[in-house]
Amino acid sequence: MSRISLNGKWDLISSDGKESCEGMVPSCNFLDLFRAGIIEDPILGDNEEKLQWVSDKIWEYSREFELTEEDIRKEKIALVFEQIDGLATIMINEKEAGTTASAHILYELDIKPFVTEGKNQISIVFVPPFDEIKRLQSEFRLPKRVLGELGNPHLRFPQYHFGWDWGPH
């Protein structure tokens, strides 16, 4: 078995194209935008409140990776996410290879049907969780919140993602 790490430099872009920068994996869009000078430190002062727009956008991480003829001959080509934090669609060469819905499980996708020898493109598109929370909350209403968004327990994410006093929303 051979391994190819996809850690390192990726491209990060917002769905409206207004913000783009170099991203790092593992990381998160807030850290990548901060490193690029696009946003201020999200945990400083009241910046968390000023940066709510980041959580409301669709974000895409993308990069190329190469596979050899030997890689392609394998019975299975697994793409493994030890942790992927968000509602995301994974695209390989512009075809949907899988989706994620929990930050607490490992995802393993067989991407053999989507790859070719040579250069391949991977994109991970993260959508804001709030629309999904609203949809789920309309189907099964949870009690009023103490912290975070109304209905946030519907999603399997760390609860601090929904706004605590020390981190971005």
C-alpha cells in the first residue's frame, strides 16, 4: 500500500470569488484568511462578531494531486479524512465522490472511479451549516438554546462552532 499526503498548500476561495488565498490543510478557513491578511484575528476583541460573514459563505478548498500508472492499477484508491469539520461535498475531477456530515468520524471514500493517471483535481466545498440546522429544526424542533444557534445539536460538530466567547461563530 502506498500513501500520498494531501496535507499542505491548497487554494481557498469563497463562492462569490471575493476572497481567495493560499490555504493549508490541516487548518480552517478563518486561520487561512487571517494568515493571508484578509481578516483580522478572529479571537481578538469583538472581531468574532465582525466576521460572522465568513460562516455565512460557501468555501472551496482545491488542489491538484498526481497518481502513477501503478496507483491506477490498484483495486481501490482510498481518500481518507481523519477529521473533516463541516458539511462538505468532495469533488474529484469535477465529479462528486462523497459528502460529509459529522466532524466526529473518519471518512474513507473510494475515488478509483473518478481518478486518472497523472494530474487530478480535488475540491472540497463547505456549505454553511445554518441552512441545514433550520431545515432539521423545522422537522424536529429542539428546545431553545443556551449557547449557539437554535437547533445546533442536530449537527455533529463541536458545539463551540456555534459561538462561544473565545472563538469564531
